[in-house]
Amino acid sequence: MSDAPKRDHGWLIHKRHRGWYRPEAKGYTANTSEAGRYSLTDALSYSHPNGMDGPRDGLTITHESDLPLPKPTDAADRIEALEAENERLREALERIAQWSEAYPTKVFPEPDFKRAATVLAAAGMSLDVISASNMRHATKGVGEIARAALQENSHE
């Protein structure tokens, strides 16, 4: 069995003087990130319009793993994108920090936990269960803020 990765999919089709086939062979693009990805069977079919032994008409196929790495973007553009990402992440952290200050001890003093545990036990409840429920609520909210910020950045 071969250790080589399967390359049944991920093929791009290029037509000389035109560009890369877009998805579903609907037009051309100069940008490989906008190019369609085809199965090997479809790529061979499109790139051999005159049969497997006929002229190729300037058509070639390339697997996406063989494409050259993209050139680095202009430094100013990259800095601008990183600054915008940093701003969004800082806003998320500020929301978490604000949320952490929502229940000040001046307004909501710390309870007598021993007494609370006794009262709850008399009612058939446990302080551990209530504490866990409160922590789930708090960490769920923090998680939602963090996931939203990370999701925004993943679409950049």
C-alpha cells in the first residue's frame, strides 16, 4: 500500500492565456484561491477535450498541493489586517472584563457558605450543584464571547 496521499480530489485546471477554471468550469480566474477544485476524473475530462490522445488546446492540470505558496502580502496591508484583528479581540476581552465586574461585592456581598450549605441541605439541595450551575452559566457566557471573536477572525 502506498504512503502517498490520495489525490483523487483537489485538481485545478489551467487554460493557457485564459487562467484557472472557476468552480463548475464557469469562467476563468487568475487567482488560484478562486479556482475550482475538481476530482481527478473530471480534471482529466476537461483537460483532454479531444480525447486522451488528442491535442490539449493549452489545458493543463495541477494538484493544489503542488501550487507554489502564495506571495506575502504587502506589509502595510498585513499590518492593517493584524491591527483590525487585534482590535476585535481586545473588544471581546473588554466585554469579558466588564462582565466580570457585573456583581460587585458592595452590592452583592459574599455569602456565608457554611450557612447556605446547611439551608440548602435542609431543602434537599447541595451548594456544589448550585455552584456548578452558576459556573457553567458564567463560563458559557465567556466561551460565547471568545468563540464569536475567534469565528470573526477565522473568516479574515
